[in-house]
Amino acid sequence: MDEPRSRITARVTDSVRTTLEQAAGLLGATVNQFVVQAAYLEAQRVIERETVIRLSHEDSRRILSLLDHPPEPNQNLKAAARTYKDTVRA
């Protein structure tokens, strides 16, 4: 089933429009197709960059080790836990 479509418009300078037309023409696409595809790929890249955490092999092993064998809480963490419990009870 086709999804409903929405329109996106943008005002650009003549030089920007000329560049977009040239690039779209080289790919055999319309300006709209070219702009939408480029914007969509960039949106996917931004979403991935902002939502995915990439770790080295060494870092991922360290995190898994800490999850399996967490260190004892230090005094600062114990104090924060007491403060949190006091706040939640209040």
C-alpha cells in the first residue's frame, strides 16, 4: 500500500539551483529526486551518528567485564544513593 506523500519546498539561490540541476542531470534524476535522496541519506547518517555508540573491541570487552564483575560502590555513589532514596521518600 502506498504511503501518503507530503510536499517539501525550499527557496534557493540561482547558483544553488544550477548546481542541483547539474548534479541531478548527471545522475539522470530530477532535481526533486536528487534533493530528496541526498537529504534522506544525510538524515540517516545523522540519526545513526547520534543514536549509535561505537566501541573498540577492547572497550566493549571492558564494559562486558564490568557488567559481569561490577566494582564495589565508592563513598560518592553511596552518598548519591542515600540522597536519591531520601528524595524519593519525601
